[in-house]
Amino acid sequence: MNNAKLKRMTRKTEFYMFIVLILLCVLVQIKSSGQLITFPGIFTRLNVTVLRTMVVDGMFAMCSLVVMISGGFDLSFPAIAALAYSLSTTICLNNGWCATNPLAGFALAVAIGWVLGMLNGWIISNFKLNTMIVTLGTQTFFTGISMGLLKLKEITSTLPDGMKAFGKLYIFESADPVTGIRFTLSAMVLFLIALCAIVSFMLNKTMFGRALYAIGGNEVSAERAGYNVKKTKFLLYSAVGALAGFIGMIRVCMESQSIPKAMIGKEMTIIPAVILGGASIYGGEGTVFGTVVAVGIISLVSNSMLILGIDTYWQQFFNGLVILVGVTVSALQAKRQKQ
Amino acid sequence: MSEYLLQMTGIDKRFGGVHALDHVNFAVRPGKVMCLAGENGCGKSTLVKIISGVYTRDEGEVLFEGKPIQHITPAEATRLGIQVIYQDLSIFPNLTVMENLAINSEITANRKIVNRKRWEQTAKEALSKIGYEIDLYAKMGDLSVADKQLVAICRALLFNAKLIIMDEPTTALTKKEVDALFKTVRQLRDSGIAIMFISHKTEEIFEISDDVCIMRNGKNVYSGPTAELTKKDFTYYMTGRELEDDYFVPTNISKEPVLKVDHLTWNGKFHDVSFDLRKGEILGITGLLGSGRTELALSLFGLGKVHSGTITLNGQQVKITSPIDAQKKRIGYVPEDRLTEGLCLRQPIADNIMLSSLKQLTHALGTLKHDELFEKSNEWVKKFSIATDDAHKHASTLSGGNQQKIVLSKWLNNDLDVLILNGPTVGVDVGAKQDIHALVHDLANQGLAVIIISDDLAEVVVNCNRVIVMKDGAIVGEMTGDRITEENILNIIR
């Protein structure tokens, strides 16, 4: 690695976030007297919980990341997810589908999410409106559909067996050495890893991904350079909608329950994490690595507060701090770039 | 093959009721630099957008390399070899130099997958066209304006450009950077590329161009070789008026100075600045961007800092701590960017005019006397012939010149001793420009002391009876009367 490369690396937010994550891991490891990572069997009760939390949050963060890179904000993806999974589980339950496998549920959720995402995409690309305002509107609208119009109910113990079984799949199993309670590493982690790989490839290796960066950097220039900005935005928001439906269904399977209200306010924990991971609030900046690291930090902190002897009420305090630090750093960097 | 690369005849374009281009004739020769000159709003950018395919012409013929072109689209323009370098350079500040160079041709080639090696090759090829060297992995946003411009030029050259249109490329450049840019422009010209250079700066146009086309109010009033044109003719064609008649003749200069500045210093901005100003004078302060001229004005208005030196008003030494304090001491300031700094565009004209004198228009409890406000503002509307039928309308409904009149009347409402005008006619059309100048002359002759800060040398020459030239934060020259000429000022600045 030459000097210039090192210099560029140290100027990036994700580099520092990574160091913070490592330091946090060391701190938690010491404070919890070795409960975070054990040798030789790497997995512990604590770290599988952290990874489990990261699955849904991390995948949602990918949704938010791609939109933020393009210079927009999507506040509606949790509402899309909620409407998609509540409606599709209700349909599956009423028709007796998904008794053995959850495929029908996933297909429905993705389709519903896609349609809702297309609505976002159509409004944003056609009327050239502020994305935050549009998605704030659609967010409320979608929540209204699921709560008021369709009156979707909570589904808990009656959830189709195929979904329950799918959510319980695991790739690692062990017993806690002290209490003897069994714990597993959910197979859903694989979806997070796969999604991160796909998004990373899309952002760095495809012209569509570079278009998102270009539009986020300078929309007028992107248009002049020959990108079809309207089409790109439409595709982006509809894809995010479909993805949100998929993630919602993963969550239903993992939690073995479908609760229409469960996603309310989710965007307010995801977006700060993405900003903390180095995505710019003005668009054009952000990486998958930084985002995953930031989501990791937040999951680690919220799951190890008890072990560290910190009251869980501090979680709010910590989340607020994350928003302030993340946004300030992002704004300062943008300012430096302008000069 | 015809003598011209691009030939346009009888180009006509209307936007609603506005006749933006009135049968414009225009031609560019290969291997020559052609300047498209004209004041703001004369139709220059509309013409460029027709050439680049952003707008469609209503009437007229376009010949490119002798072949008629019916319908120009942006893609078609690129295919023909027409490249526009816009004023904002169309760059992506968040991407690397390499990506900025390669992205356009990758899109044009309709590629789907990114191949770093190919991108790097494309970028290197682009840089080699003018032998320019820069770190390919540097972030575009971190470069200087001059470097960004060179990258934009290299990118344009990738498309086998035959005609490069540069839209006011020198606006944000220092003199040194302008020289470097001109060197590149000449290099391109000598390799057979036609350059269309859009500008309104007299000096630059005479320095760089072979041919010139001057536009005014949507018509082209002159086209031909630059060499056949004198600077006086040029100004005449640009403005459509003989400017000699409007030279400022002071008639009412006071004996004692109203403002005296001694060894004023704002560390890092300007230092050791001394001058005095009498009533009835119009003092010009000029210099390049970054010479400290604007900072000096800000310090006199309480917006800048004073580290040492003194300001004396009417014989009394004063400290000006804030804009409110400056107004109390009867100093007014009209900022450079009137739209963002001087006007509330979404507020009624009347409110804008009376904004800085609201205190005189309130009842005991602090509520506004609306009728009186409206009456008083109407007086100004009449006095300055501000083009509106209703002062309740928003200030944004007016043209630039009329907006500038509002800002002026806002200040003149309070009795002032000293009025500082920073770039008073930037972005103002010709007619309004003359009106504003005449108005300022009247005000001075009525006993107001005026400071005009401007880099528009013609403006300084016409309007000032005394001129101070600043460079690197210090006064480097002062001239009065007949000694004030553009050449004399330029000699000092350079």
C-alpha cells in the first residue's frame, strides 16, 4: 500500500468507525469477562444476539444507503415493509398457504413492496419533488392503509408453520457454558451477507451504481452526461420497495409474529446509523462497509449495555448522540468539499 | 467543405411573449476562437442551448460542416463533435478525477458493468490530449477551480470534439489561472478545434478571440474579426449607447471629508488602508477578486473586523460594531449579491423598500402603520420609476435592475452620509444600469458621499471622480479625473 492510498483511506469516515467498532469490541470483551468472543468456539450467546439484531437493521440500512447515495431520503421503507408483510401474512393465513415453506409469503411481500415502491418512484421522478417530503407522505399513507383501510391484525401464534420453521433455521448451535441454555446463530445472517455483497457489487461495479453516486453528486451534470435520471430514480425507489417487503418478511419469520405497528419509527434508528457509517446527508457519499460497521456499533452497544452495567434507558441517549455526531461530521465534510 | 464549421442563419426563438433570439446569424470557423459577447440576458445562453440541443429553434437554418442539421438533440450534438463546458463545469465533486473523465464516454457507449482498467485507460487518454498531469484518484471536489476546468476540457476532448463551447469560463479564476486557461485554449485552437468562448469581459475578448459575435436584446449586432473592432466600438455594440455622455461630473464636493480612514487593518484581509471621502464625491474602489475590496466595505459597515487603524466620521473618531450601529452613524451598504443579501424576494415590494426604516412607521405598541408604509413606498416607486403596478406584489416579480432600485431606495429612506455600493449593477440589464448610474450621480450631487466597489472597470471609469486600486489587501494606486482610464487601472492591477 503506498502513501497516497493510506492518506485517502484515513480521510474516510468508515476508517474511523471501524476503529471505534474494534475498540468497542475490546471494551465489551474485557467488561463482560470474555463473553463477546470465546476461543476456540467463536460464537457466544452475546455475539449471536448482536448478529441477529443486525440482520433486519443491516438490511434496512442497505435500503437507506442506496437512496441516500442518490441524494434522497426514504422515510417510507419501514411502512412499506409493515404493509407488505402484514398483508401477505394475512392472505397466506386466510388461504392456508405457507404451511410447509414461506415462498408464497415472500413472493407476495416482495410484489406488494414493489408496487408501493413504484408509487414512491413515480411521484419522485415525475414531479421532481423533495424525496423526504414525498416519502413522509407515503409513509403515513401506507400506514393508514394497513391500519385503517385494511384493518390488518396482529398475527402471532397462528402464523403459518412454514414461516415459523423458516425463521428458526440456524447455521450454528451451542449451549451456554454457565446456564446450559441452547443458543443458535440464525441462518438469516446469510441473507444480510448476500445482500451486502449484492449492493456492494451494484454500487461499485455497475453503471447503475455509479449513476446513483453521480446523481447524488450533481444531478444536473448526471443528466448532461447522458444518464436517464428519471428512469434511474424510478428503478431505485421501486427496488427499495421490493427489498423492504422482502426484509419485512424475514423479520416476520425470525420473530414468528406479524405486527403491523412494529415498524413505526424504524427509519429514525436506521437513517442515523447510515449517516454514522459515512453516507452524506447531501448525497454522493457512502459505502456498504461503513454502513455495516455503523449498524454493528449500534447493535453491539444496545445489546451489551446490561453486561456493561449501563441502564438501558441510555440507549435513547446514545441514539441521539449518534444522530448529532453523524450529521455534524457529514455536514462538516460537505462544507470542506465546497471550499 | 465550407469555410465554416458551424453556420447558423436566421435563428429565432420565443419563450411565451419573450423574443429571446431575433433572427440571429452566427458562424464559427475551424481552428479559430470565436467570442460570443453580450450583456446578461441578451440571449447568449439561449443560443448556446440551441447549439447543444437543449432547446429547439423556432426558425432558422443550421449547417454543420456544410451539411444542414434539421433537429439537434444533446446526443446528436455530441455525435457531431459539439461539446459544451458549462459554467458549473458539470463535474461530480464526490467522484474521483478518473471517474469524472471516463463516466460520460462509458454512458455513451451504453456500458452496464464497470471495468476499472478501461476507465483508467480512458482517463489517461483524456489527460494526454493536452498533456495535463494530475492524480487520477484525487477527489474532484478537492481540486482548484482551474484544475476542475482542465479536467472538464480533457473530458470534452474525449469525444473527438470539433467545437468546444466554454460558458464564461473565467468567472471564478484568478488572473494567473486565466493566463493558463488561455494557453490551453490556444493549444486547442492550433490543433484545429473551434472554440466558442462566451464572455462579457472586454479585455479577455480582445486577448483571446479571432472572431467576435456581439449580441444585444436577442439580436446579433456585430459579427466579424475582432481585429477590425476598437474597444470603443465594442462597448457601443455591447451596450447600444454612447457612454461618454454619462460620465459623472461632481458639482457639490464638500471641503471637509465626511469619512476618513487611517491605517485600517483586518489581519489577513487588508492592511494599512487610508483614504478620505467628501460629500458629493463618488469614490471607486477596484481590484481583483480577493484584493480586499469587499472586506474593506464590510469593515466600514460593521460586518468585518478592524484589528488596527481608525475610522473618522464628520471629524469624530468612531468604532462601528454592527450593521445597526453603522446605520445609526448614517452609513449605508448595498451588498454584492442583492438577491440573497439585500432583498426578501418573497415579500411585497413595499415592505422591502421600508425594511430598514420600520422603526419610524410603528405605533406606540410596536405594531406597523400599514397605510403609511404603503404610501411612503409608493413615493419611491414613482421617484425611481420602479416598473410595477402594485407595490403589494412580491419583489421577485421584478427584473434585476428594478430589484436593485428597491435595495437602493431602502437605504435612501434613512438619511445617509455615506452610501457604499458593492457591484451595484452586477446582473442588471443595460437600460436599468444607466438609470441606476444616473440616480447615483444625482444623489452624489445632492450631497451624498458614495463609494462604488466594482471590478467592472467601465463602470468605475464612468461613475467615479476618484478611484482607489487595491491589490493583495493594500492600496496600490489612486487616480482622479482624466487619469481614470481602464488602461491605467489595469496597469496597476497587473
